[in-house]
Amino acid sequence: MIILLLVLVLVLFGFGFVNPIWWMAAAVVVYGAFHYGRGDGGAGGRGGYSDYREYRDRRDRQDRWDRRYSRQRRGRWGRQDRRDDEHQV
């Protein structure tokens, strides 16, 4: 697949010497290949593994964020509770 894409880009680049609009077409193909081509690699097992790895990484980052944020909020809540107790006395 990558060889076919490379041949297509080279042909479009070659036609660009005749008409510059073909250079733009080649640039669009290259942009599309790099921007949208990352994802499912076409392989059955590899795409699923990549999706699970991304899910696991995102879940782990979220867990770390939740633990860090809950500790910060816990301290703030404790300070606010102490202030409320002091003001009631």
C-alpha cells in the first residue's frame, strides 16, 4: 500500500512540471496519508492492540489525574471545614 502511495505521489509530482495544480494534488495526497493514515494499520490484530493500548494509557492518565486532584481537593475541604468550625465557636 505504501509503495502504491509513493508511486502516486511521484507521478503527481512529475505531472506538476506540466501543470502546477498537480503539485497541489500531490501535497493533498501526502497530507491525507500522514494525517488520516495513522490509525488502523489494516492489520486485524494490530489495530485492536493499538486501540486497547491507547485506551489503557488514557485510563491510567485519568486515574493519576483523579488521584492528584482528589488529594488537592481533600486538603482544601479540610481547611474549609476547620475555618467553619472556628467561626461557629
